[in-house]
Amino acid sequence: MKLYDGGKIITGLVIFVGLMLSPFILGMAKPGEKPDPKTDTPEIQEMEEKDRKCVEPKEFMRTSHMVFIDSWRDQALRDGDRVYENSEGKEIDISLQNTCMKCHSNKKKFCDECHNYMAVKPYCWDCHIVPEEKEGGV
Amino acid sequence: MGLGFSLVAVLTLVLIALGGVGGANLQYLFGVIIPYAAIATFIVGFTLKVLGWAKVPVPFRIPTTSGQMKSFPWINHDKFDNPDTTGQVVGRMLLEVLLFRSLFRNTKTELRDGPRLAYGSDKWLWLAGLAFHWSFLVIVLRHLRFFFADVPVLVQAIEGLDGFLQVGAPLLYITDVVIISAVTYLFIRRVIIPQVRYISLPADYFPLFLILGIAITGVLMRYFIRIHVVGIKELAMGLVTLKPVVPEGIGVLFYIHMFIVSTLRMYFPFSKLMHMGGVFLSPTRNLANNNRRQRHENPWNYDVKVHTYEAYEDEFREKMKESGLPVEKE
Amino acid sequence: MGTPKPEELIQKIDLTPQWPGWMDTPTEIKPGNFCWGAKAKDLDGIGFPNPREWNPGEEDWKLPENWKEIVIEGLRERLEKYRTLKVFMDICVRCGACADKCHFFLGSGDPKNMPVLRAELLRSIYRREFTTAGKILGKFAGARELTMDVFKEMWYYFFQCTECRRCSVFCPFGIDTAEITIIGRELLNLLGCNIAWITGPVNNCYHKGNHLGLEPHAIMSSLEYMIDDIEEYTGVKVEPTFNRKGAEILFITPSGDLFADPGTFTCMGYLLMFHELGLDYTWSTYASEGGNFGFFTTNEMAKRLNYKMYAEAKRLGVKWIIGGECGHMWRVLNQYMDTWNGPADFLEVPVSPITGTRFDNAKQLKMIHAVEFTADLIKNNKLKLDPSRNDHLTVTYHDSCNTARGMGFMDEPRYVINSVCNNFFDMPENTIREQTFCCGSGSGLNASENMDLRMKGGLPRANAVKYVNEKHGVNLLANICAIDRAALTSSMDYWVPGVAVAGVHELVANAMVFKGQGKRTVDLRGEDIPGMEEEEEAEEAAESIAVQEPQEEAAGAAGEEGSE
């Protein structure tokens, strides 16, 4: 097959196709590991079986925690209202440090696990202090 | 007609995915098989199309010169509108591909009383076109975060810039707003400008609706109807590592999104969307206007039948002699 | 002819297309908008297919039975030969940027004159025959069957395009309708469906050396008339040579300049200037055509006509070639000639014998533009000029489509005009340089039977002239194109009466001060130059000092202009 300006066109095509296939090439070379957020902190393990649940159902928290926490922030900081009534009618203290992180004391193995995987950088810790994690506890 | 047909076609695609995943649980088909088929069709189709163009020679060097040519040293040469060297051609092509230089010249002509033809600058098409293409590119690059285990810094930087307004959570991407506005504008102008409406084919509305569909489903997933985003990355990584997995609980909206994207990919090589590759191969733009200085070969140049001077003189010899013109043969 | 009056023509223009869509609107071949069909004897003379007598206005075009197959195969062949065609068939997105850029659309409102639709005429056939989607989806994919009506439609609209490339400037992908029209016309030619106004000149040019069919002695007598006129008007006796071997330069100009006003005045300008310089140049009666109507038939025919230039330069043993003022001639020379018939290794890189300037930009082609040559002379002060001799003129300049968009030759002519005229005003920016509007009659459409169409197509150009005519009192439209000189004259008479048309070298010669010239009170048209005639009587006695006279008058006239 005779090509005209073949050199330039093939170069262009190789670059283009290479870019298109780069996820495949790099993916094969370095597949990465899928995230495995841990919910086995000492705090959670100390709880009784029936109490081991988040403020809202797990599926909801998995897809929507960002929106949820964002609405908490607005409610607490803008309206000064620190009480949240969950879907079961239970009143909960709105606090990242004292509610969320109380159970999930393992930021690295819980929050960061997925955030790093997805390369998202939530700005929670711009204001909040990163809780200290017990060495070896995670 | 073209409009309705295309709209129905895109809505049908949405329903197919909705039924296929929501009803028939064909997650593997819509999440793995079709995406694989689409990317293969896209890459192979695109390559073959471009090679098809490459097989055809460029017999003549015919740039459209849109500025003063290189002339005397004392005449200002319009380098990027009338390039004389390969470097200047590259400049012209970059301006064309990155900034839509030619479209920037666009004017709107009106026939007013008098009669008077009035030319107004009309940059809206240029602006919407540029906004659409650039936001599309940024969005594609942003999506790379789903396809790399270690997300490249560049992709993260682009994402950071795109969300720099820091509105809402998840952060609002500027390109999401821009692409929907721009595509909507491009659609509206196609319908309301009488001449553009007149020339529009179903093949013009269809990709607009496809892209709009992709953008809308994407925006819905990010801001309104929550999906299992980590699951999506697992699916995507499964695809690129050739170990496909279909995680539970991703949400049907994702499969609709993915199905329209796949349709666009498969449709791409067979449609006008190939202007993406074609713009680089347009001989009126990618050649230097230097024929008088440098030879350009036509690979199929062939000898033609000509009327030689000898034949001419044979016919007019007597008349030439009478007029005192010199002749070769007496 | 039943050409409507300007007011009537304007009234009829509606730029809003009417439904149903274009595929469902049959084309009516309207008198006044098409040219007579190519004559059998002309087609025969150049060996083109299907020579016969036919009339495009009649139902039967007398095509061979397998006409459709011929067109489709012709298209297939060209898709394999021209990347332009192949890419342009595939990538148009119908953004509509080109729609209101065409002078024929703006002047007629006929939607099929929008460049995008002109291309879609062919593209719809391409989709039907060469793409899978077109074969299966038909009309939904923008495809349609090639029927006799479709063929006639292509003929009608490919001869309503002047290949001016204005649309191509605005197209984001550089799609060039000229290229579509050129190839479309090639397909039509496969069945002998050209127009008489093109094939006649082509046949003439092939056998006799020029479009007008002037035989050697007729060329000489044409020039002799001019020589006499020049002597009468200027007192200078020019002595051009013909077919002279060993001359340094061969000069080739469009034959229109030999025959009809105002082109003849441009020709007289060359004669005078070359004579004044003492240039060692020759005319040729064999290569006596700068233009190339073959370009409006097929690539092959254009090459066959163009062959004569280099062949004659070789036979005469000249060093290089100067080409006269002509539009499509220079597109052909700049973008095709060397590829077709070069390399002309027997010639030398052009060097002006007057200034010593080496034209490296033409070192491959070995041919330069007369205006380029003159601009260099003026820049080097080699012409004695008295621009005040043109003070009665307020000049604007029409960029020819081809020199503007097929070459980029824009500032050289303006430099020359500004050097020889004191009053110059450009037309509005959307109508000049790369955005220039066609005269309305280019690419072989300057016949008389399609005057209606030509005046419609001429409207945008004329309208811009009218603007500067009203604003600045412009009364002369200068240009560097033989077709312009003929076509714009009609167009000005129709749309902007009172504006004359002239080639640049007519203005140059009118402003030149010749060695030992007599008192010049008339221009090259034999018309009195206002301001020059008064002194005629008063200074009859002092004729010996007349040579200095223009200088002083120049100052006076310039002062008057300035005070206005």
C-alpha cells in the first residue's frame, strides 16, 4: 500500500492510537490494587453487633457521603444547628471529629483508601485537624 | 425531519441501555462487551479512514492563501496566513487546530435597503465551537482518572483547574457547564438560522444529541443521581487490564452513559466527526505557498497530447512569413 | 437579453431558503443563468468526449446510454487521485460558515449557491455510491441517487461557481469549493457537458495559441493599432518584437489585453514601460495566451494549454518569463505550472536587468508577475513618475480572487498604485484582500447569455465599489485581471455607473514621464487629462520646456487635493 506523506501521517496516527491505548498499556504494566476501606477499628470492634452501623445506610454513604458531609457543614457552620435527625429518627451530633472519625479512626485505611484510588482530594483537612492515628493500630 | 429522527434515535439508545441493564441485567454486555467493541471500532475505523486518505496523493500544492505572500523584503509577509516554510505551516496548522483561526474570520452578511450588503463580525460560532471542543478535550482528559492506577499529575492538575471555583460537593466542573451551554447553542443555531437549518442533515443532529446525552448523563451522575464511583473505576480498570469485572451496585445511569459514549465511538469513524483527523490532512491548509520557489511533484503526472510549435508553424507558416515573423522552416 | 433592471434584481433576492429541503426542490434551468452548451466542433478540436450539438435548455442532452456509469467511474478515479476531493467529501460538518460568503448566493438567494450545498450536490452522490451508510440509509445519511435531473443540477450549479475560493478562507477545515467545482466540471466534461464560452476559447488556444483565436498576423496588427495610438497620445514610438530568438525575457499576457478595451490600455501600458526601460524582451504568437480556460475544463486540458509557455521559452532561448496582469492565469502559474510542465531547467532565476533584483521567490518557476517587476522598479526609483497625471482619478483596487487566494499577491499592486496615483481608497475590509469578492464572471462564465447571473454574482463586489464611490468619490476601479477588466466594466455600468475600470499598468504608463516625450495632454485612452489640457494653448509656444511642466503641475494639483 503506497502512502503519500506516509511518514508524517503514520507518526500522527501512532501518537494518536498510542494515547488512546495508553491506559491499556500502563494498566497491564501496573494494574494497581482495588481499594479496600477498613471498618475494623478498635472503636467499631468494641461496639455491639446491632450498633455497628453508620448514621445512614452503607449504600447511601458509599455514593453520597460527600454531599452528606457537605450538608452537615452547612447546617452546623452556617445555621449553627448541630443536631441531625437520621432516617431512623435518631438524633446525632453533627461533627466530623466527634462523630465520623470517632468510629472511623483510621483515616489512612478508610478515607484515603478510596480517595487516593480515585485521585480526589477533598478539602476537609484544610480546616479540620487530621486525627492522630495509633501506630500499628491500622 | 432530521432533527426528530436523530432525537428519537438517541432516546432509543437510552432506552436500550435502561432496559438492558435495569430490566434484563445485562451488565456484562453493556459494561464490558460493548465498550470493548466500541474502542476497537473507533481505533481501527479511525486508522483505516486516515490511511484511506493517506493512500490518495496530493497532486498539486494548492494552499488557500489568506494573507500577503512572501515577497520582497520590504513587503510585510503574513507568515501564518500564507506560510512559506514548513515551520510557518506548522504555525498555521496550530492556529487552525487549537484556535480555529479560519472560523475566527466568520462574518454575517445582511442585505439591507439601498441596496447595501452589510458585513458584521460574527464570532459566536467560533466561540461556541472553541468552547465545545476545548471542554470536550478537558473532560476526556479528566476521565483518565478512571483508567490509571496512578493518576498522572497532569490529569490531576487539569481536574484541579476545572474545579477551581470550589462550588458544591463534589466540586462543580466549569467544563460541564461550558459543554452543555456550547452544544445547546450549536443546536439552537442549527435550528434557528434558516440557512444552517436548510443544509442540516440527520447526520448533523445525531452527534449533537449524542454528545448532549453524554454530557447530561455525566452531569446527572456527578451532581444529582449518585452512583458508586469507586465501582466504576474498578470496572474501568478491569477493562484496561483486560481482566474485566462488573462490580455490584454501580447504578443504571452509568451504563446509559457508557452506552452512548460507545455509540459515539463506533459512529465516529464513519461520520463527519472524522474532521478531527481530516483537518490535519486538508491540502489547502497544510501546505506552504512556495511553489514558485520549490518544486512540487505530482506522482501521477503523465504526458499529455500537446500542440507543438512545429504544428503551429506548419499551419501558419505563410501568414507568419507575410507578416515578417521569423520561422524555423522556410 | 432580458436582464432585469438593478432595482428589480435586488427586489427578488431573498437570503432565507424556502422549504421543502434542497433534495426535494427540483432544479429549473433558467434562461439568463446558464451558458450555451459546448459546441461539437470545439469538443472535437480538443479531443473531448461526446461532441454533438445540444442545448442545455432542452430536455435531451444527447448523452451516451452509460452516462451514469461514466460519471460514477470518473468520480471513483478522481477520489483516488485527489486527496482534496476525498477529504472534502468526508469531513464537512455543515457548520454553515461558508453559506453567506458566496457572491452568487448573496446576489441570487438561491440556496444551492451556498458553497456547502454546491458541494453536497456531489457529496450526496459520493455517499450513495462510496459509503456504506449512504447505501443503506439513503436520504437519512444525506445520500441520493444520480439521476438525469441530478446530473443537470450539477451542471447548472458547477457553472454558477467562479472557483473564487472565498468560502475556503472561512472554512474551519479549508474545504475549497473551487476544488469541488473543478473536479465536478471534469466529471461533466466526461460527457461533453461544458459550456461554449469555455470550450470555444480552449479550442482556439490549443490550435492558435490564444483564447481569442488570433492568428499570428492578427496579433501583430492588434499591437500595431496600439503602437499607433501610443505614438499619437504620447509621442513615443514603441517597437515590440515577436518570436525573437535570443531575447532575454519572454512576455506573456492574457490575449484579452490584445483585443478589447479596457484591456488594450493595460497592454499599451506594458508596451510603453518596457520600451522606456529598453527591456530586451519578446512577444510570442505561439504562446500568446497567459490565461488558461483549460483550467475550467479538466486538469489535463489545462496542462496541455500551459505546455506552450515553457516550450516557447525553450525554443526562443530566453532566460526567464514575465507574465501579465491576469487572475486565474496566476493561480495556474503559481500552483500548477511547474508541477505540470516543469522543471524548466533551461531557464535562469529571474533577475531584473534594470535593478539587479534577483527574484528568488520564483527561482523554480522562472516566471514573475509584471506587477512584481514594476513594484521593484519603483522601489528602486527606476521609473520617472508623475502621479499627479492621475489626479483626476480616485482609485480603488479590486483584488482578483486568484491572485489573492491562490497566491497572496496583495501589497505589490497596492504599492504600485499608490506610487502612480495620489488618490487611493481601499474598499471595506470584508471585501478586499483574502476576503475579496469575485467580479461575478470568473472561471469562464463571462458570456453574454448568462448576464442575469453575472450581474447577481457581481453585486457584492459592485456594492463595495459603490460604498467607496459614495464616500470618497472613487471613479476608477483598478485590477490585475483580464476577466475583471471585461466583467467589471459591465458590472459597473449596471450597478455603479460612472466608475471606470483599468489595469494597473495603464495607470503606471499614464503616470510615467518618458525620455524626450512631447506634451501629453491625453491619457492612453485618448481622453483629455483634466488640468493638463488648459495649458495646451497657453504654452504651445513653450513646448520645448514641456518635459518639466508636469512636475510643477503635480505640486499644484496635489495642493488642490489636499485642501479639499
